[in-house]
Amino acid sequence: MVVLAPLNKSVPVDVARLFEEKKRAIIDGNLVPFAGPIKDNGGATKLGSGSALTHEQLMAINWYVDGVDGPYLNDRARAAAGAAADSTAAFE
């Protein structure tokens, strides 16, 4: 089941059309958005080519994909717990 919120009216028509095409491809099973290869932001392969993440795997992700800058939030939270009381420490 694919359920997505309606697009904002400011989304250009061509982008909305592409969005609907991709949504239809997901529904029809022609597009698997979480298919490998997928690497984490440290370069480690998390999912090999030709594989797809299961629902359970998606719900258990505790890492950022390649291209996302910074450590995973839980790493920041652990660092902040040992850091000074500075309220910005978790977001550095």
C-alpha cells in the first residue's frame, strides 16, 4: 500500500506529473525505492546490488545513507549526554 499526502499547490505541474509517475511505478511494483546497492555515509555497503530492504529492515535503520553529512542522531545524543550543558552540543 502506498499512501502519500497531497502535493502542495506550489509544486510545478511537470514535477507533480513525475511524482505521480513514480508513485504509480511503486504501486505497480516497477520501482523499488529501497533497492541496492545502498551505502551508509561512511562508505560501508549496507545492501548489495539486486537486493531490496524489507519493511522490518526499513523500520530498523539506524544509519544515514551516502550523501547525508554528519553522524547518526543517536551518536550525537550519546555525545551530548557526556558533553557540557551547552544546549547546542547535540547539533554541532
